[in-house]
Amino acid sequence: MIGTILFILGAIIGSFLNVVIFRLKHRQSFITGRSYCPHCRKTLGFWDLIPILSFVFLRGRCRYCGQKISWQYPLVELITALAFILPYFSLSLVIEYYFLVIIFCFLIVIFVYDLRYFLILDEVVVPAIILALIFAIFVRGSQFTDFLWGGIIGGGFFLIQYLISSGKWIGGGDIRLGILMGLLLGVAGVITALFMAYLLGALIAIYLLASKKKKMKSQLPFGTFLTLATFIVALYGERIIEFYKKLIGI
């Protein structure tokens, strides 16, 4: 029962995150204003906005103009719903669950925005950093130093690359995302997540090059790999680290 409630709540929040992503791109307020079709700009009614189900019933097209609705909308709603469910079954502290769910919402926005527009917005990552820092100070307790060092390592890792390349390899958004990762995951967690992100990025890059969908100089939205790795490690980091330790005999 609780799983169903969390799924529905997560899907509703996911629908809101889609609005946030769209309106951030177009520099519009996502607090006020009715939702509308981006093609015909017709104001959408209640039945057009039911998470996941409206997309299915409308067969992926706007009820009014017939234009295709991006798959982003149901996928973000579904992923957010899962982001509400998975922490519930893996965490023991209620406050940690609420914190992680909120951070996951920020990560989903970062993931999609970077995937679509190759940009990590300060309007999204900076509030998440502040929230993670507050949580580390007041809830982590004796572990605060580990998470603080995690933020320094995560941000410093990308800052070094930024300085060496004069900003050609990565942008400032990656530095701030690295800080967020460290504050959220701690030292061991952020190192694991960085390794995982680079591995995922390399595998995807090899596939895209082999299929000739990208060229060597093509840009890849690395923030998407970082957020995905952060999501995985935040949920299953301890198991992953223990598995790695056993693998190398530590």
C-alpha cells in the first residue's frame, strides 16, 4: 500500500519536474501559470496532465493539435516515482529518506537538462549543495568531516581539470556537481561514483562512435553520467564498495 502511495506521489512530483525543466529553459516561472502545449500553446486540462496515464491514453500526442508529446514527460514521471519508492526500502531514518528524495528531484532535473541542453544550471545545483551541506552539518553528526572532504574531493577533481584545460574539458557546473556528489556520498562514495560515471561515459562513447552517431569531437553530456552514478551510489554505495573490497581482497 505504501509503495503505491509513494509511486503516485512520485509520479505527480515528476510531472512538476517536467514543468520546471521546460520553464527553466524558457526562463519562465514554474510557480505560477497553467501548463500548456509547447506546440499550439493551448492550456491543458486536468485529464491532459495525469502522470504517465495521459501520455498512454492520448497515444503520445496533444489532444488539441495532434503534435507528438516528448517521451521525456512519462519517463521523468516514472523515474521520479521509482526515486520515491527505492529509498524507502533501503533507508532506516525517516529524515534521511526525505532528504534523499528531495536531492533525487534535483538530480533528475540536472540529468534531463544536461542531456537535452548540455548545461548544468546553478539555479538547480547550488540549492542542492546548500541542502546537502545543511544535512551533513546537522544530521550526519560525527561523519560530517567525511562528507565535507567528499565535497572537497568531488569539486577539486573537476576544478583541477578545469584549470588544466582552461575550461575546455569541463564547465563550472561540473565542479559544483562534484561538490554536491561529495557532500551527498562522502569520500568513498564520491570516488566510487566518479569511477562509475567515467566507466559509463566511456562505454556510451564507444557505442556512439562505433555506431557513427557521434564523432571524436562530439560533445557528451557528462552531467547525465555523474547524476546517474550518484543516484546508484546513494542507494547501493555500501554494497558496491563491499563487493569491490572483496574483489580485490581487502
